[in-house]
Amino acid sequence: MTSVMWEPRQDTEPAQQQKAPRWWQAPPRPAWEEEPSKAGLAGKAIALSFACLAVVFPLWIVIVTSLSSRKTIDEAGGLVLVPKGITFIAYQELLSGGQVTRAAIISILVTLVGTLFSMTVSVLCAYGLSRSESLGHRWILMTLLATMFFSAGLIPTYLLVQSLGLTDTYLALILPSAISVFNILVLRGFFMGISQELIDSARIDGAGDVRILWRIVMPLSRAVLAVITLFYAVGYWSAWFNASIYLNQQDMMPLQNVMIQLVQRQEAPVGLGQAIKTGQLSGLAIQMAVMVMALLPVAVLSPFVQKHFKKGMLTGAVKG
């Protein structure tokens, strides 16, 4: 007769995994944090509501006014809060040709070319400074850091641009502000965080610096590259100061300068004066429509890069 030894029964069922919270649910709180009180939750909700209202309310007024007819704007006495019919005549007139369309095309081309040039120079400079064996990298880094605290000033900068023959050229909108030392430092910090063993193994396989940068460093740095690209693109798209100083021809002005002229001087763009005189358009609707066109690219691109902000900026800043 064989004896059977008793063994405790083991639970073979896998433990129930905790599901990730939905987008509308709060993440689980650590054990050492107390649960928020009802008064605290109510205070946070009120504060966030006011913050969202402060951001959304002006945008709502600008968009609604740009989509309103002249009659609706006259009845409202200016800016429209409650829409009474929607019309796209302001956008149709702006995009049908003339000064605003030309200015928008100029801004798009300057943003694309300038962002590509700035990213190329910044990535090459940051990668060189991140390698300790680079020739004179410490002196170059100190020189770049000095430019963050000291500058020649407006007049010497203008004389330099004028002596190079860049006035009344589109290069004057790109070269004077093409490089940001802060962006280079962020890229350098991120590049320094990449495993040195990975780079050394690529060198053993015969890869040069250019191939290592293109095949290894840049694919691993997509987050920070996306963030810095957005910074440069927004800077070029929103820039107006260089154009107001270095450009004298009205036909070369980018969209931001045309928008400033519309808001400050209360003038209609070239080609729209007749439509306003006949009562089809309101000058205020044109101004609001130009503002929407200026804000639209940033509003569209920002959500796609938002997920990279935390990883790209914080990692580059901490590891630098």
C-alpha cells in the first residue's frame, strides 16, 4: 500500500493583471500618496476649467468672427460670440490670390528650408560636441555657451547682414537666426546618453562617423529630433522681426508681417479692397481669417509631436 504525501494546492491560474486606465481615468496613485479630498478635486476642476476657458474662448471668437458675414459682424458691433450663419467668403478671397496667398507661400518655403538647414547644422554640431575625442570640442562648446549670454546687438548684426549682401533676400530670414544653442545642447545631451558600446561596435565593423550618425544615432533619437524640429519650425513660421528689418519690398513679406499690417493699420490686403467696398466682406473678418491661417499649422502639428516632449526634452536635459 503506497502512501500519498499531501502537498498544498498551488494556484495555477495566473494572477489577474491590472488593466491600464482609460484616457478619461486617472492613473493609479502610489501607496504613499493619500487620496485627494472632494474639496481638492473640486478646486482642481475649477482651476482647470478656467484655464481651458481662457485659452479656448479667444480662439472661439477669432474663428467665429472669421466665418461670419458682414451683416452679422455689424449686428454684433465687432467680434462675434454667437454664430449666426457660417460663410467661408473670407477664406475664399484670401486663398484666391493676392498678397496674403503670396505671403503664405513665402512663409511655408522659408519654414521648410530654414528648418531643414537648422536641423542639419544642429545635429552635426551636437554630434561632434558629444564625442569626447573630437578636436577642440571643449573650446567650441564654451564659445557656443558664451553666445547664450552675450550678443553683439542689433546694429552690428544688421551691418553684418548688409555687408554680406543679404538684405532684401530670403536668406536674411534664415541665416541670422538659423542656430539655437539651447537646441544644440539638448541634442548633445541626448546623443551622449546613447550607449558608447553600440558606437564602438559599429566602428569595429568599419562604419565611419557619418554612417554611425545616420544609421545608429538618429534612429535612436527620433523623440528629441521631433521636438527640436517642431521648435525650429514654429520659430520660422512665427518670425516677423527679421523680415521687418532686412526686407524693404512689400512683395517679399511673410505671412506674419502681413498679419501685423492688417491688425495695426486696419488695411485690406491687395486684391480684397473691392470686395470690402461692395459689402461682401468685412475687414474684421479678413483679419481674423489671416490669424486663423497663421495659427493653423502649429495647432495641427503640435498634437503629433506632443507625445515626444517628455522623452525628448527631459532625457536630453538630464543626461547632458
